[in-house]
Amino acid sequence: MRERDALRGALAAVEQERLSVRIETEAGILPAEVGADGVVAVDMGAPRLRWDQIPLEEEFHDTKRIELQIGPIDDPVLHSPAVVNVGNPHCIFFVEDVDAHDLARFGPMIENFPIFPERANVSLAQVTGEDALKLRTWERGAGLTKACGTAACAAAVSAARRKLTGRTVKVSLPGGDLVIDWREDDDHILMIGPYALDFEGTLPEGLVKQETPAV
């Protein structure tokens, strides 16, 4: 119950004194709202769940559990991941203890499996409560990461699809916690969490897109 109250609090925080902004990413422009107490909510859009949207090299009718494993056939170390695209492809293994597996070893191997033509982000997810997940992520092309917003979204969607959690969950990563709300009304994912200034700088004029003002 305490966890659910915390989730409701996070959702309510973005409703107060909110400022609307837009964030340009490789996956497109994402609308976001800056709420009270330094909380930001980003609309990540709807997850893509079909095998050809992820994409996968082979056709799978059920992407919440595909046939893929690491280790011996009769005693695999990791198996039956969920796959989803949240602006980029993700492969999520649900395990009993995320810290019991060597993600630094298995991550790059799975990232480059032929079944993922665009490579994949690889995560280990542990259900720690009715509305809570613990997550560790190997980010494609980058390695182990303390925080990955799209991985948190992918894990939350996959857990809900498997009926391991509800559609609103707290996802705990090494770098902090996020609240992920997979809305039923429009299928969009709302990612909610705190923000802090990391650095600031000025882009060279040549890198800034020049837009012709409307007449």
C-alpha cells in the first residue's frame, strides 16, 4: 500500500505548477511536463510490440515471451525474454535476482545476436513487489549503465503484459527510481522521475537547425 501511495504521489506531482516542454530525440520529439519538486513526466508514446516493429529477424507471434536462451538447453542461465521497441529495441529477461547474473558478460553477447538486426538493449528485471521492479541494463553500444529510461519503460510494459505487475510501477535502477505509467486510454507510456542539471553548453551555430520564420 505504501508503494501505491508513492506512485500516486509521483503522478500527482506533475499535475501541479507544470511547465510543458518538448524534447528532441533520435526517436522523435517527445512532449514533457516539468512538475513540482523537480519531477519531470515524459510521454514516450506507445510501445511497438509486433515482431517486425522491434525488429526481429524471425517472426514471433508472442513477443512477450520469445524462444531465446543462454546456457545449456536443459539448464539455461537466461531464457524466454520479452522484446519490445520503445524508440529502440529492448530484450528483457525476468529473473529472481538481477545481481546474481553477470550482465557485463552476457549483455554484449545478446546485444549482437543475429535475431536483432539493429542490435538490442539487454535488461535483467526482478519483480520486487506488486507494483515494483528492480532493473539492470546493458545499453547497446555503450555497456552497463546506471539509468536507462527506455529500458525502464520496456521492462514495465513487459511486466504488465505478463501480468507480473500492474500498468503503473516503480522501476529501481542503480542511478535512482522512475515511475512508469502505461496508460490504458491511449496506450502511451508516461515516464516520471526527478531531474538534475548535469552540464550546460552552447551548440556551434552550424549545428543548430535554422528554421524559416512563418510569414
